[in-house]
Amino acid sequence: MTQFQSIRSNTFCNNAVPEGEYPAHAAVAASRTDRCLHALETLYPRLPVWLQNLGISVYGLAYRHERLGGQFLKAVADFKERDGWDANRMGRFVEEQLRRVLVHAIQTVPFYRHTWARLGLTPGQLAAFRVENLLFLPVTTKDTLRTNAADFVADDVARSQLHRYYTSGSTGMPITSYVTSEGHRRFLAAREARSFNWAGVSIHSPRSMLGGRLVVPHANSRPPYYRYNLVERQVYFSAYHLSPDRISSYVEGLNRYRPEFLTGYAYSHYALARMMLNRGLHLAYKPKALVLSSEKLTSEMKQTIQQAFCARPYEEYGAVEQCVLATECECGNLHVST
């Protein structure tokens, strides 16, 4: 029996972390930027459309710095360089990064420090881990993440640098995720290099978003059913107001701002495409691509979307937790980014 097999045999039959086996830590306070943005969101529904556009542009200014500043460009270049590596070199890189993450976790993250130490794990053992050894570590349940989110924040990260995000709860109860600006930039760099660029576009280009933010705050709001972020040249459409009698506002918004590529919910774009085709509505220009997520993009959906928008849809799978990213290449295959 190896040292890693003995670790597993001495833990839990269901390979899951038991509740209440580690000291609780105080909740992480929201950053100053997040507090300012929350105040803006509270005021937003009471503003006229032109001030809502201004507010979204202010939000876009802060958000652009958080996502595209710092080491963003270097991270993009690093992802592109790794695209040319062979399997052996990539395998070595993945293993090196795995060991770095595991050692950092046991040394600085309260949850893992207490849980893994109780199992007899040491930094030295984790520094020798291989990818196949991961199955010997106990599974951390979603309930544990949800109820003890602050215990997963590393001690060496300043709380003022953290941004708080919430998952949609599509598989059950939502959880809170804390991310640093640099962590957010690395994740977005992966999307830029291996999602947007593979589709022939860039996050720096004019784009649209059809998603779940309440940019049009009231159910009975009159058109337009979109708002414009001037800083990022992004037109944001409301997924909640999508219906046949409102479809002309969506087409009008696309024709007005002419985004080079469209992003957002896959099914919402499919529904929009079907309504456009049923009503004989067309765009006055041709976008370069659509990069769609949140739902599975089926063959039928791809065909309908391409017919309506005269552009190829690409599939993207990610998560608010920013722990996984799978993107579609020009050959139609999904690749997991590392």
C-alpha cells in the first residue's frame, strides 16, 4: 500500500470531508470596489435609461480595470505559448502546477490546513503528488463550500483584494466564491486566448451580452430592452424580457451598435434566433461569431443560430468559481484549459 492509499483508507468510506471538523473563520468583508458597485446597483432601478447607460459605463470602467489590468496581457501570451506545447511538456507543467496549488493550500488555506493535517498529510507529501494521486484526497462537498466559504480563503491574501461572486445555483443551492483581481484576470486571459481568439474575435472588440443581469429592472418596462456600456463597447440585452412581441427591440439594438461578436446564454440566443426567423427579421450586418455558454449548445441550436445571425456559434463552458474552462476550437472540439 502506498502512502497515498493509506491516507485514503484511514479517512472516510464515502471519501467526503465530514462537517464540523475544522475551526470556523470570520466571513470576508466585501472590497471597497464591490461596496461602491453594490450602492450603484441599489440606485440603478430608479434612474432613467440614459443615466442607467451612464451607470453601466461607470461599472464597466471599474470592471475593465479589475479584469484587464495587471498581468492580463502576459497571461494571454502564456496561454497562447502553451498551445504549441507537446503532450509531454504540457503534462509536466500540469503536474508542477498541481503540486504548487496543493502545497499552497495546506500551508495557507484554513480548511485544507486543518482537514489534511488531520489525515496525516504533509507539505512534503503533497510536493510529490502526481495527477493520478488526486483520487486519494477526500472530496470537499458543495455544502461545505457553501457554509464555510471564508475558510477557503488563503491567509496570504489581503481581504481588501477579494471580490465576491455568487453561483447561479443551477445544481442546487448557490455558493459564494471569493476571487482576487489577478485570479480573475488569469481566468479571463484563458477565455481571451482559447475562446474568443479561437473564434476570431477579442474581448477588446465591440460585443453584446444576452444574460441574467437586470439591466432592464422592471418586468413591465418599455423598450429598449438593452443598455449600453460605452467604456467596453458592450450592448447588454435582458434575457428576462425576451418574447415575440419585444423581439424588434433586440434586433434594433444589435443593428444600432453592431457588436462584432455576441456572447451570453446559449438557449436565449437560440430563442432569439427562432423568433427572428419566425418573424422574418434580419440583422443589417454580419457579426464575426457568437461565443455562448450556460447551456449545452446542441446541433439544432447551432444550425438555427447560424441561420439567423449568419455567423458561427462557438460553445464555452465555465463557472463563476473560475475553476474550470472548456472551449470550442475551429474544428468543433471542446478543450479544457490549463
